[in-house]
Amino acid sequence: MNIHINTDHGAISPYKIFLLLALAAGTAVILRLCIKRGIPAKKALLLAVILQPMCIFCAAVFTFITSGGKNIGIASIGAAAGVYLSALIISRIWNRPGEQRIILQNCTFAMPLMYGIAKTGCFTAGCCHGIEYNGVLCVEYSGKLTGDICVFPVQLLESAVFIAIFIAGMIFLKKHDIHSVHKVTILSAAAKFTLEFLRKSHSHKALSIEQAVCLAITIVCLIDMKKKQKRSSVQELA
Amino acid sequence: MKVTFYEIQDCYYELIDNKPAIIAPAPTDKELLSKYHFIQLLDGRWVHYMNEFEFSYMKHNSNRKTVLFIFPIENHQMTVQQRKKNIALIILLIIYFLITAYFFWLVNSCVNDCENDINNFPNSCQESQE
């Protein structure tokens, strides 16, 4: 059972639609969580306004830098940096203690959803495609962008995994798990690190830039989680 | 020591991440929590991180069984410094938007030039075509 995709799209590109959908869904989740957790509505709305252009801008700057000034494209790590940068900027306006942390946490919860939806867009466009593969559910791309290739549906797998991580994050939050942010971050970084090996662009590379960033994030998160656990057990003893 | 924070009774004081905070009791009206700038932590508790004024008031009354916060909250005026910071950040945002707009124009130019095979953009377009 194969999937056939022609990457020569008409006037409306499904890739752009999914990208905008990802931004809209992420913005909606962040907005909802912010208001629910006590962030003033006008601050949350300002964050929602700045989020989308900041994501695209930082994603473009990231690819510009990593390609050595040769290309401008969209990269997930850059977009993630854009989300956090918007959160940091907004939390400094009408600053109240504690709000910055809440906003950053809410951005972390929304990220896997944004990434999952955006990857579906990548699937329709044929970019970030998987390694050569002829098994079940192989994706047969045709068109100017990819040529005729048969590859592993890594984008679909990523989409499913990250949407599952988002749902898990919402469940952790509902259960008031104090390590929910750490868990979502570690799961997302680990998933991105692992699935990167199934991508064609990863061939002939030991470790990509994205994988190195994911590894660093996982290590930092684990250390922070251990510190937090130690701190709370010391407080309990006191 | 108990704290009555304006209309919210039976609050208690706690140091959270080394910041003095007032924790609201469990079933408190969400509107009241929003009115007095309480935020929800991951563990579900609603906290209000105290500013310098509130903390010094608390310290001054720490010998009492219950500390009452009764002065009007509107008296907490934004400092001149905070106002200047806000203006600086908003100006920064406007500059950022202008740079982003220029960037988008740049990207679109590159895409159009590549499609029409016009040679008026730096090397990046030509190399990506090759």
C-alpha cells in the first residue's frame, strides 16, 4: 500500500496552509493556557499577535545562518526560538513576577502540536522526506521539487508522535504534574533526535545541527529536573 | 501565619523559587484570582508573587496572627522606570516588524527571481537553482 504525492501544486500550496494552521493552532493553545493560568488577557493577546511573524522571522534567520548565507527557508528549531523570544519580550512588558515562567511553560506545551501539524505540510510538499524505502506505506513523490522517489513517510510518523506528545503534555498539566514541562521537553527532543536518523538529509552525517541542539536540551532538562526534585525533597524534610 | 489578601481569605505565605508569594486556598473564585493577579503554577496552586511594597508590609506585620491587606490595589502605580522600559520594548517591536517586512520582501524577491531566471539577486538564488 503506497502513498502517491505530486509535489507540483497549483496556486494554493498545501504546505503553506499547514504551516499557517500550525501557527494558528499553537497560538490558540498558548492563548487559552495563558488566560486559564491567570495571565492578563491583553498580555496574552499581544503575545498571540507577535508570535506568528516572530516564528517565521527566526525560522528564516536560522536557515540563513546554518546554510552560510546561501539559503532562506523554514526550520523548526528557528521557529521554536521565535516562539520563546516572543514569550520573553512580552513577559517584560507590564512585568509581574512569575508571569514569564508561566508564559514560557505554556509555549513549551504548545510546541509539539505546532511541529506535528507543520510536519504534515512538509509531507505534502515533499521536503524533509525520509530515506529511500520500498516497504509498506512508502511515499512515492513526483514533481519538480523531489523528482520521482520512493521514501519512508518520516514526516507522517513525526506528525503522529508529536501530536501524541502534545496530548500527553495536556494530561500531565491537568494532573498538576510539577515536572510536566520537563517531560514534554525531553520527549520532544528525544523524538526529534531519533526520527532525524530516518531523514534523507541525515545521510552521510554522524550528527546534524538539530540533533546536537536536541541532545543539549535533553541534558539541560534532565539536570534541571534532578535539581528540582532534590530541592523539593529538601523542602519536604524541612 | 494567615493572610487575608483583600477579598481572598485564608491565604498563606510561602517562599517559591526564593520569591515571597501568597498562596490562595483551593476553592477560590477565578474572577477574584484574576482581579488580584494570581497565576496558576504547574502543581495547580494559585499564587501571587509579592512586590517589594507588599513584602515589606508583610514583614512589618509578621508578629500578627493574620496579616490583612486592605489598602486599595490601585495605589500600586507603575514606576517611571517600568513605564520607560515598556516604551522602549514597544519601539523595539516596531523596529522588529519593519525588519521582518523587509526580510519577507527579500525572500519574495529571491523566489520570484529564481522562477523568472532574472539575475539581479546575490548568489544565493543562483546556487539554489544549480
